Amino acid sequence: MGTCEEGETRHLIVVDDDEMTREVLELIAAEAGFACESFATGDEAVALLAGRGAPFAVLTDMQMPGLAGEALAEALRRVCGRSTRLVAMSGSRVERARLRGFDGFLLKPFSVEELTAALADEGAEGAPVLHEAVYGRFAESLPPDKLAALYTMCLEDARKRLTTMRRSCEERDVDGFRRAAHAVKGSCGMVGAAELAGIAGAMEQRGLDSGSFEDFEAALSRLERMLKNIATER
């Protein structure tokens, strides 16, 4: 295990079975401004991350002995939660279906700029998590407590609608599912939460065939994290 750039606030975990690749990735991560730890196996990373604070992001190779790929993504979600950004990497293209548990993908070799972009607060389809211009307009017209209450209400409503969509899925209630997704699309769109609005819109269109709710949950976590970061900076 290696460590680099102690003292940085953003903690990045690198998982790759090749020692030279780990060394190079540590240098790239340091150049991008991350505090970095590297692990040779997915099993080692999961074991040592369990019980620790969630890192900002995990960057992991898709093809390794032992725990890897989708199984590793699931294990990392269990120990890190939804706030950690999971980015897969590989020396060859990977089928989209195999990346469902990840927030992004990098094709090796990649640059510092590509790493920074992959770890940015941006949705998997390129939609920004939050249109900061929209947020800025609300911030100009509302006192801080009202601004915080507005976005808290948006997050709480999206979580309630998610519960409704899950129940509608279980009951095979297509209309109920689409109404809940439509409501999230509208409310999130109004406050500039573009990624969530886009995901909800796609769910509304596809109905009960939308598949997993993981993308919705991950987008919720990214929005919440970004709002906290903006509030801290102001």
C-alpha cells in the first residue's frame, strides 16, 4: 500500500494488481490534488476501508484476481456508502452493463485532466449534478436559512418519491411509478438539480422497465454532497 500527498482533503483510493500501474496512478492522483492510498487487491481494499470514513472516490481496475468488477463495486458500496464516487478503469473497452455499479469509467492510459473530469461532480451521462447558475439565482434572492430549506425539501421529496417508485414497482403500478418520477423530474428541474431530473425523466419514460434504482440513489448522494460543499465555501 502506498500513500501520497498527506494533508489534502480529498481522499482517493486506487485499486490495481499491477505495482507499476499503482505507482503511476499515485503520481497522477497527487498531480490532480488528491491524498491517495493504493491497494493491490479488491479484497484488501474492502477489508481496510470497512469501519473507516468514506473516501471521496475509489478508482479500481476491472480485471484483477479475486474481488473485482461488479462484485467489487457492490462490496465497496456496502462499506463506503453512496457518497463515495466509484470509477472503473481498464486497458480495453468495457460493456456498459458491467459498469452499472460505477459512477464513471476511464480507459487506460489517461491523463491528469481525464482523471479530474471523471471525479468531478458530474453525472454519468454528462449532465451536471447541479446548475450552479440556477443555485446562484436562488442564493441571491433567498436568505441562507430559506435557501438551505429549499434544497433540503427537494432532497427529502426525492427520497419520498423514490420510496413510492419502489412500492409501485413491487405492486406493478405503472401509473403510480410514472407520477412519482414525473414529480421528481419537475421539482429537481426547477432548482437546477439536472442529473436527478434527467434520471427521473428517463424513469418516467421507461416505466417499470427502468431497472435498478442505484443510479437515482447515487445521484441523490452526489447532489447532497455538492450542496454541502457549496454551503461550506460560501
